[in-house]
Amino acid sequence: MTKFDSVQISHRKGKQASTYTTAELRKNMAIYKATGVHPELEQRAASSAEAAPGLPASDAERPHVFFELVRITATQLRETVGTLVVEVFEDIVPAAGKAFVLRATGGGAGLGGLVRYENTEIHRVVPGVRIDGGQQSVLNGKTGAVPLEQTAASRGLPHAAGAVSLSAQGPTFTVAVAACPHLDGEQQVVGRVTSGMDVLEKLSEAKVDDDFAPFERVYVGTCGVCGPGGPRGE
């Protein structure tokens, strides 16, 4: 499996899926390194610009959680990068939404077992596309995976820019910086970023290695439940 398989970079033309050979993947990566523009991502962005369903209207009554993102400096000090506020669609995806809130608060085990996002690393950044975090070991034989919910409303939630989703393969979460239609039907969308998109976009510009691991270490610091205005009520 290549690094491109692992981040699900693929696209569809009509009903027929298009795949890449290893040589094509290497060529695309060489172009990306030289120009900063990945041909597949450019093509997918153009396709996603076509009419597509959006996320549901905001509702201040829904639960909100915050992630304070911090970086570790050269002198091993924690420096705040910024704060993300996420509106959780617990009314549409009740089981997955509850699991996400529990993971942010450390309040106990939900779907996939006991997972806590505090002090976990942002371990993958696909520049301009997505960030992934929350990787950890899960005890008691659990995987941390959150299965897709099966209602029409839950399955219809798209990975639009700002969408937050949980992996069906492990304990990680993904935040979409741009539309990620390749993740629709693969991960469960549980909410949207309502504050901090500028922080997210800046983070998505981080320098990364060939496996999309950022060279600068960034973590989820403090996280938990808040109001729509964030942890400080701004």
C-alpha cells in the first residue's frame, strides 16, 4: 500500500473509478515536490467545486467542543498555535457524536473503546487538504474504530471544508481543510469547525515528509466541551 492509498487520494469519472499505477503516483509526488501543486488534488478540487450537498445549518443548541493546538518549540516549551471549536452533530449521528464528545472530554468509553484526544499528536498533514490526529493505543482489545451510522441523514453528511470525521479503521479523527469527497462513505462526519479555520489552514501549510508526517510537532493540548463561542465565550 502506498502513502496515497493511506490517505485515500482517488477520484471518479462518472461511475467508473480511476486508479493510479505506482509510477504515476511517484510522478505526481515529484510534481508536487517541485511545484507545490499535486495534479490529483487539483483535479479533485475542480470536481468537488461542482454542485454538492453541504453540511446542515448551524444550531447553537448542539454540543460544541474545543481543541487547543500547541507546538513543541526547540527548547521543549509548549506554544499555543490556536484553538478549534467544533459543532457536534449529535442530533444526526447520536452514537458517533457522543463518542467524539467523550474523546474530547476524557469522560469515558464510547464507540471503539476508551479514547482520549488530549495530548495526542497531529500525525498527518496533507497540505491544503486535511489534517489527521488522535492516533493512540486503545486498551481491552478495542480498535477505536467508529462505524458509519446507517440513517440516510448520517450517511449524507459530506466531507465539506471544515468537516470533522472519525475513522472507521482506528481511533483517529480527520479535519477537512478543503472538500474531501473521497472520504464520503469511508469515515463518519460528526461535526464542523465553527471557529479556527484560519488556524487549520495555516497548520495545513506545514512542511511534511513523503508520508505526510509534519516535521514540526503539533499536539492537541487542552480540549473539552464549550459553548458556541469557544472555551472563553468569545
